[in-house]
Amino acid sequence: MRIVLTGTEDGGRRLAEGLLGEGHDVLRCPLVRVELLEGPPLSVVGYDWLLLTSRHGVEALFRRLEGPLPRVAVVGPGTAAALREHGVEPALVARRSTQEGLAVELPRPLGRALFAGAEGARDVLVRELGAEFVPLYRTMEDAPEVFPDADLVVLASASAARALARLRRDLPCVSIGPVTTAEAGRHGLQVVAEAESHDRDGLLRAVKLAASKAASSPS
């Protein structure tokens, strides 16, 4: 299949390698970019929990982190893998890769918690847990002049779904999770498969499912 990856260059490298290994033709057309937010060193001393919801959040955190970490809870295996690359084992990895999934699994009483994430991030952890919030980066949507024809488009974020919808809505999509799927649906995109786990392996399995559906569909 001819598959277009729409995420950032760093975020999609391992996924591209996996898809190429499966025999797919892979194209890169990033629809989002990440801008790190400048700020003073960030100390998390005094917090009982640090909450992280993306690989980008992990990388942005360690760029500004000062001092030791409290217990760290993350959304999904992709974020957990990014944290382990910095030598830190998460105390909790949410089985459902959403803020809602993380909120359900965190213990009560939670104590003092800090959610470090993207500027403009959904506020589920703030509303439901009373977590404090610090933005470490922002996700910007890009609009290339031409989007390539493809059999399938991989959407790794809600931002990418919004950006794609402004360009074209006639291509089947694979989504990284329920938040991205919902955003794609709101903007008229067709999601044919959704990753069960929020990481490269989850997306690879979802692409395999989508390819199987396409092969079995009448021409």
C-alpha cells in the first residue's frame, strides 16, 4: 500500500521503518510541527505526581528539568518508552491512551500533581484531578501546497487530523487513538482503523488491519 505519514519527522521515523519492513510504500508529508516553549528551569520538587501525555512532552520536560522527579504517570506505551530513554521508569502507564484513561487509573487521594504538556491541551486532568498545568511546547499545524495521493493516511494526533481535513477528505485514515479518531470524524475524515496502543506497534497493527480490509473489499 502507498501510505502517507503526517506526523513530525522524529516521531515517525521508527513507524516508517516498520511499514517499509512490511513491504509498504511510505511517503512523508508532515502536517504538524512542534515548537518548544522557552522558560526558566522547571523544578517538580513538592509534587507527588508528574503527569505526561506525549513523547514531545517528555523531551520538552528534560530540556528544562531541574532536580529530582516525583512519581511519574504517563499515557500509553509510547510516552513510557520516551521516559525510559531518559533512564526513568514510570510509576504508572495508563492502559487506555487518553487523559481520561490516566485519570481513572491514578490512585486516590492523589496529592499534589503537575501535568506538563502542550499549550492548549485538553484539561481533563486539571478538571478531574485538580492537577496544576505547565505548557512546555506547542503543536503547530502545517499546510503543504500539495498532499500526495495514497491508499492510506496515518494520523498520529488530532492536530494532524484537522490539518488533513483542510487539504482533502477523500483518503482513508488510520488513527493513533480515540481522541484523534473523534477529531477526524468531526472534520469529515474516514477512519478505517484505530490503534489499540498509542505507539508504533499499535499503529503498525492498525495499518495491517486497514490493509486487510482494503484487500477484502470488492473492487
